[in-house]
Amino acid sequence: MIDMSGATGVFFWGFLVVYGIVMIAISPKAVSIGSFFKGERKDGKPASMFLLTTSIFISWIFAKSVTNAANLGSEFGIVGGFAYATYWLCIPLAGFAIYRLRTRFMAKGLVSFLTKNYGIAAAFVFSLAILIRLFNEVWSNSSVVGGYYGESGSTFFIVAATLFTLITLAYAMWGGLRSSLVTDAVQTVLFVVVLIGVAFLVLPQHSMGEYFGSGVWQLNTGVDLLLVTVLQLFSYPFHDPVLTDRGFITKEKTMLKAFVVSGILGFLAILLFSFIGIHARLEGMPLTSNVPAQVGAVTSTAAFFMMAILMIFAAGSTLDSTFSSLSKLSARDLPRVLGKDFGNKARPIGMIVMVVFAFVGNLPMIVGTNILAATTISGTMIIGFAPIFLLHGFVKPTKLGFHLAFWIGITLGVLYAFAPATVSFLAIGTGKYATLLGVNFYGLIACVLGYLVPGFIAGAIDRANGVKPDWKGLSKAEREARLAAGADESSAESSEIQAADTLASANQAG
């Protein structure tokens, strides 16, 4: 760890302050509800593909994920890096799934989609799950930034993490999702530049052959984690509104292209950063909870500083998106489940929610928590999302099917997290993640069956009674006609938002 009490420390603290000033300065003010919640431009048009792509890319390069990638590279070599980078391939999968839901089932958002097809209770338990996810994003990202200013739990650690949170909160409240999209584009460019700089400082010390030959492709040396990742690909993206909210703010084809491109770029960026951890492994450095900081401190002050910059950019882009998603979920999505629309009052309500979560969400950071747990455990709890969102329309949607899939996953995830001995009999192999792999493998099968069986039965009863299915969505011809006409499933909500903005303007004028 670099000494933060001397001249070097002043420079590091100064950078954090300058970063905050710059982010607030370039952040556009949300001039409408549509801008605040959907990232629309001043003229009401949706965000461009460039902004959407860069935002998805950098928002999913979580600070905790970059750290996890390096840590796993240090622990398992190339196997660990590849295993963790594979998570990013769920972004294109989510893009195709959301594209299908929008074009075939006219979904305008995941919460409203669940309310319509599975009932209010389904929408609320889903919202609770993603609230937990967003809660985790607050502390896990601020913790990574704090880790470059002091040891976990130290005064410098807490002050840096808190200052970083307040900076991000300030511009998130100023511009909402529009602010997040614009600052994400800037953070993406800077992140890529600094990542290349770090790579040139560290990676040339070993050959590519050494990096790619650094791991052992066996079940007990990281392949079990790779298989866990593959299983969680089918459910993991759906509990992250930082990603899924962006699936409904532009036209369908624009969205799909952005998801595919950003997912591939994210995979490559995370795999490359795992080489930092592989370098530590090749150098014989001891495995720690923050390998990037360790490598930076050992290499040079410049390398450590560049690592810190990377983490600040990555954490900031994720945290501002977390705040905007919390705002939308609390002030728009959940009230609408109950038939309540706050209209132009939604924005101040959303801002209050941001402030509350900025405080409450950082409590685990103060006491210290394993940041990898925020990914692997939560990913297990929501394996039931896979059949709900990917298999919708193949059988008749039923409330029972939703809840069986959902609660089987939640139960197994909770048992694995708090009573692992109770599910150890499901272990596959003998590696570190043997039980996690077994829980995800058998759990996913149980969730799929729990979803499909009630749907098959309900569909069979309908056919026996001569009831025609009305749950298969639009036909191929109807979908093609809508797409050819340039229809956009977000247009209905955009119209509602514009109406609320107009009403608010009229009230102010009066």
C-alpha cells in the first residue's frame, strides 16, 4: 500500500477531488422526466447507439469485477480470468432476450412485464431481489476505491469511499440516467486509455505463452467456476437493472446491437485485466483480496496510481447507474405495479431514494465484506430468472410456475450462503467451487421444471376445454410489420413521460 500521509497522498487525494469536479461539470442537468429516467436528449429523442454501447460497457466493468478478475487470475491463472470474463457474454444473451420480449410480447420493462403476466406478487418479489443487487453495488464499488487509500476499515479507507460516493451521488441527482450515459462515455474513453497504459507497464514482463499457459484446465483448478459462470449466464443479467433498464430506452434493433458489441468488448477487457493477476501469479506474489493494488504498489507509484484511476472510473460508472436504477425502480416501476403514477413528483422522490441508499448501502463497506460474494452468491439466488424470461411463451405463463422457479433459486442461494453444509451433497468435483457448481447445476434443472410443469398442465387444460392460447405473443408476420414500420415499444412510456413533463411545465407557468 502506498503511504497516503505524505506528498504522494496529497496527489492521490487531489485526483479524487479533481475527478469529482470534472464529473459534475460535464454532467448534463436532466431537463425533463424523460431525461432523468430514460436518458433522453433535450429534444426528447432516445440516446444514441454510441452512448448506449459505452454506457453498458463501462457500467458493467464494475470496480469489484475488475478486482475479482485479477484476483482469480492470480489464483487460477488463465482459467480464472477466462471463467470470470465469461460473465460478460450474458450481455448479448440479455440483449436477444429483451429484444424477444419487446418485439413479441410488447414488454416495456421487466417489472411491468411481470405484473402483466405473473401478477403483482411476482413483480414485488422480483423488485426485492434487484433491490438487494443494487444495494450490493453501492458498498462493493465504494469499497474497491477505498482500498486504494487505506486498509479495509481504516480512516483513509472510509473517508475515500465516502467521498467517492458523495461525488457520484451529486451528479447522479443532477442528471439522472442522462447524466449517467454522458459521463459513462467519457469514463469509457479514459478507462481504455489507462488500461492500455497499465498493460504496457506490467504485461511485457512475461511472454504471451506464459500468460496463456499459466493455468490448469481441470475441474478443481478453476474449471468448476467457469462452469458456474456458464450456468449463471442464463439468469444473471436479469437481476441487474443497471443493464436491463438500458434495454428499453432505445429502439429494439439499436438496443440489440449495443448489447452485443458491449458484451464482446467487456469480455475482452476483463480477460485482459485478469492478466494483471496472472502476472502476480508468475511473479510468485502472495494471493490477497486486492491483487491489482498489490501489483501496482510493487511495480511503481505510477502503476499504483493508474490502477487507482481505473478503479475510480469503473466504480463511478457503475455507481451512478446504480443510483439511477434505484431511482427509477422506487419512484416509477414499483408505484406503477399498484396503479400509482407520481408524474412530475417522481424525480424528487427518486432523488431521495438515491440519498438513502448512498448511506445505507455503504454500511457493509464500513464493516468489510467479501466482494466476490456479491457476485457468486447473488447469482445463485436468482437462477430461477432463467426460465421466467427465456422460456416465456413456450408454455402458458402461470403464477405457480413463476413462484416455483423463483423460490427454488432463492432457497438454494440462501442455503449455500448461510448453511453450506446442508447442500454440500450436491457438490460436483472436489474443487473450491464444487458445491457452488452442484447447487447451480441441479438448482437450474429444478427451476426449469418448476416453471415448465405448471405451464404444460395449464395449457393442456385449456386445450381440453377448447380455449385458444393467447399467450404466445405476436406472430412472426406481425413482428416484422411492426419492425418495418419502425415501431418502438418504449414509445408508449415516452408519451406518458412527455405528457407528465408538459403538465409540469404548465403548472410552473401557472
